[in-house]
Amino acid sequence: MELRLDREGRLPAPPDDRPKLVGWYAEGPAPGGPGTAVVVGHRDTRTGPAVFAALDMVQRGRVVEVRRADGRTAVYTVDAVKTYEKAHFPNELVYGTRNRPELRLITCGGAYDRRKGYTSNVVVFAHLTGVRGVAGRG
């Protein structure tokens, strides 16, 4: 689903009642195109594990495929997985412009507090290694 910044200038996750849904920052680059595409999803919700439950366990070299709106699939290779405290989140490192197409997968991480939520974010850094399929075909 498409996501936009909230009133505080933060990128929210998809609705809590859709734990398997991922969101793409629609005002940024599209997956497979130039720049850094940003995709976010829940680690868990009140109903249990969600789409990015094991994101912190992804290994360097793993392939991530993103189905694009045009029917093609953008293929990325993972460079690193990092966890950052929300209070010290490196916005430029995560969201900044790069000289190649890249992808960021983001979810919550760190310690959990019932009132404040998670203390950190898990970020997967990946770069584009291919695009499969023909535009306009599924």
C-alpha cells in the first residue's frame, strides 16, 4: 500500500489490522527505479507475528523481490541489517540519496514497552541486482 508522512513528519506502518501488509513511501522513489525505495511493515501486532517478524534475522547476500505496480519484479541483494535506537535514527544514512537504486526494509525492534512501543528500528539495506518481467504483464 502507499504510505505518506504523518503530521509529525514520520513514516507510519500500515494499519494494525493488516499485519501482513507492507507499505511503500509513495513520495519517494519506486522500487526498481533510481534512488532509495523505502518499504515498512509491522514486526508484530496484538494478533501475533506480522510480515516483518524475522526481519532482523535476514542475512547479507539474501535476495529480496518486490513486485512493482507495472507487473515487473525488482530484485535486490541485501548488503546489511542494522538496528538503530529511535532516538538516534540516522535519517540521512537510511533515507538519503544514493548513486544506485537501493531498497530499505524497516520495522520495529529492540526492547518493547507496553506504553511506548519498541525502542528501536531494524533496517535492511539492499541494492538492485535486476528487474524481471515485462512492463504491463503480471
